[in-house]
Amino acid sequence: MNIGGEWQGPGGRKVLVVDDEVMVLTVVGRLLRNGGHDVFLAADADQAWRCPAADEIDIIILDAHLRGVTAAQCLAGLRERGVDAPVITFSGYPAQPGTFDAMPEADRPRMHVMKPVTGQELCAAVARVLSQRGAA
């Protein structure tokens, strides 16, 4: 699994996955690739911000508890770089109310998924969020 390097997968929807736990990042990337998606893995906000073809991202899966920067700061940085893809946050904890309140409603995450998650559950969440956007 190439973290912070290049897109990998069968040519489906482009999913940016941001998580600072390499094991989680690797497993989530594999689940999404097996579900038919192209995946770019970022172990931190800097790698996410340097994602190639960022304007082609269809959806972002963002760890709600990153080290170094908050998830809201990571997402704000992506938005500043023109990435307008919908977002799913995920964490081993419930979503924290108010985390993204400073952002415009259109830029906020669309869903929160609790870890652990199966590949089927994760791909269903991706499909659901994309269908809400009219992209699925």
C-alpha cells in the first residue's frame, strides 16, 4: 500500500482517505479498493493537501481525531485548495457536535461512521453520500 504516493485501484470513484494510524489507513484503503474505488492514502494533513489530481476527488474519508491538526483544519485546508468533495468522518468515538460549526454548511461532513467498520458498510456509506450529492 503506497501511503502519500499515488492513486491505486481499479478505476472507480476517487476516494481520499486521511488517517494518522497506518494500520487503519492500510485496511480502509484495501476495503475501498476491493469495493471498486481508486484510493489515495494520506497519513496526515500535509499528505492530504498534496494529493495529486485533488480536483478529481469524488469523496473524502477523514479521521475525526488526527494528530497535529484537527479534522476541521485538515478539511479547511482541502477546501482552500479547491477540493469540494463530500466528506465522511470516521472514528472509534461518536461524532463530536460543533466540531465543524465554523465551516459553511455545504463544506461540512455529510456522515460519521464508527470504527470498526466492514468493507460493505464503508462502501455503502460512500455510495449513500455520493447519491445524496447526485454523483452515484
